[in-house]
Amino acid sequence: MSRAVVLDVEGTTSSVGYVHDRLFPYASQVLGSWVVTHGGEPAVADALRSAARIAGRPDAGRDEIVDLLRDWIQRDAKVAPLKTIQGLIWQDALADGALVSHVYDDVPRALRAWTARGWTVHIFSSGSVAAQRAWFRHSPHGDLLPYLTGFFDLENGGAKREPDSYRSIARSIGTDPASIVFLSDVAAELDAARAAGWHTVAVQRDDTPPVGGDHSVVTTFDQLDLRDDLTGGPRPVGHGLPAARPGAGGPR
């Protein structure tokens, strides 16, 4: 029977602060010149048109759309065309060394261990698939893509707080929901995954707010015991934390 781990990125595999303090400002800074250079490419042109439609300004000019995108970056809006453009910008910057990604030290160890035991590992993030692939290819720990099987974003996975998204991903990877474990630092995402029949584990990093909810909690991937038999769900080991009280903290 196939078994799968699905990972969130921000706050789970990687620092939220790093993304917000380094990647978002970089994208905002180079956005105007980058759109001038790449705006004629089909994927970019489609994303720009989609952004204008979503904003209710289908006749907006390029400069107006750039201002709109910068505002969305400032507000961390979970909007697919913004994520597409940001992902392409970061892909270029990571490839040429202008940026380096951030991945917690325990993540590569866990990826190696899980895949060695026959688990497949997938990413589900609001960041675009292009950004995800570039992020894990250009990590400070080297290329981690060989350990990752699938990538899902707002376009091919759906909204992260909707149970149907997790049902769709389970079908896409061909794995029974009861054989999938989802790790995230956002209670609403964990709730949605559990409603779709997945096992869930909250990841409480030192630099993130309390996750909340009633999910089992780990502070590093090293604390997660992913057994071949998931009867009863995955169990934290070592210094894993007990499940939080329902309603504690709150989703971000």
C-alpha cells in the first residue's frame, strides 16, 4: 500500500520570517523591471490578465497591474496570478544566486529517512509549483528535489482550507486518504485535511505563533514517528508535544 507525506512550506519546512523578510521584498523590488522583460511570455501575460480580472479592472494597464501586485505582496494575498509571478521571479533569483532558500536543518534528514522507508513526499503550498521546485532545488542543504514526488499549489491543488482540495490531491497521487499524513503550522489547513480523511500533525516551530486546534504537535520533523502501520495515526516521539486544547491559539 502506498503511503504519502504532504508538507506545507512556510512555517513547516521553512521559516515564515525568511519568506516575508527576504523573498517578498525582493519580488516587490524587481517586479516592475521583471514584468517589462518577461511580460510578453505567455504564462506571465496570462497571469497579468488574470490579476486584472480578479481585481475587477480588466482594462488596467501594465503599470497599474504592477501596483496591484505590489499591494497584494504587501498583504500576502493568496491570489493565484500573484503566486505565479512571484514564483517565476524567485525561480530566476534562486537559479542565478540572487536568493538562497531556507529549509530547517531537520527537514533533509526526514526526507531521506521517509523516502528510504518507501514513503512518497509531496508539497502543498500557496506558492506556485515553479517556486516550490526552485525553493527545494536551491536549498542551503543542496538539491532536495530527488526526495520530492509531487507539488501542489492553488492552481492544481485548490484552496488550502477546503477539504475538497485534499480529496483531489489524494486522488491525484493515487493514495488512500487514510495513508496520507499532512504537516502544517496552520490549524485551518489541518482541519480541512482531517475532514478529507488524512492524518494530521501540527508543526510548532520556535519562530511561529501557536498553531491551535486539537492536532498532535511536533517541534521538529525528528520527533515524528512515521510507522508503516498508521492505525491510530502518526505519533510524536521524543519531545513531541501533546495535542493542543481545542480552540487554543488560532489559524493564520
